[in-house]
Amino acid sequence: MYSDQEFISQKFKSVDFTGEDLSEARFIDCSFENCNFSLTNFSGARLQNAVFTGCKIIGVNFSKCRQLLMSMEFVDCLITSSNFSDMQLKNTKFVDCKIIDCDFIKSNLQNAVFDNSTLTGTKFENTNLASASFLNSRNYMIDPTKNIIKKAKFSFPEAISLLTVFDIDVSF
């Protein structure tokens, strides 16, 4: 139904995309509010200025989307078991999200914003997080020896987790 379709400036509200095939679809300047994207296929899809608000996103492989001109924003979303690896995600916003067991391996997340988000079990490896913001974020495990974190922003006390890799004891 959505495969190979083009949608420009469309608003999708409370649409259940569970298991849908959105391959080769083009979503330009579209917003998704309270939609369900469980096991949705985005292979070859184009997401340009796509805003996801209050959405449930489970088992989605965003790395199969078209990367050219890709830009997305996530606000107050539940994102679980999804893949954002090997992607150019500069300036991407993940605000007030629960990002659980996701992969951001070898991605460029320069200036990305993860503010007020929970990142339980999410992997950052060989990832560029330069100038990214993790203010008031929780449960992240970022190895500063395997990621670029220059000028990234973190909040106390969660920033202490950056020392975990060094196997040291920190006393207060």
C-alpha cells in the first residue's frame, strides 16, 4: 500500500505501520504522530525532514534507507531493537526518547541531540559523537576509547559512566 509511493508534507496520526512494506517510499517533509512502526520495512525508503513524535519503533533497520538527503527527528518515541549503524546522522534529534538495545555503530552523530533520553543497552562503537548532546540522558554506555566524543555534552552524575572502561573506582 505504501511501497514505492511518494508523500509530501503529509501528517500521519495514529497509523499502525506494523509489518508494513515501506520500501522505496518517499516521505518528504512528513510528520508521524503516535504511529506504530513495529517491524516496518524501510529498505530504499527516503526520509527527508521526517519528524516522529510519540511513535513506537521496534525492530526497524534505518540503515537500509536511502542516505542521500536523509534527515529525521525523534521526540518522545520508544525506539527498541533498531539499527542506525553506518549512517550519516549529523544534527539528528532524539529528544525525550527511550532508545533501548539499538545500534549506532560506525555512524556519524556529530551535533546529534539525545537530551532527556534513556539509552539502555544501546551500542555506540566507532561512532563520531563530536559535539553531540547527552544532557540529562540516562543509562548510556559510551566507551571514550572507541568513539569520538570531543566537545560532547554530558550531565552529572551519568557522565561518570564514561569512566567505566578504565576499571577505576570513583568515590564521592
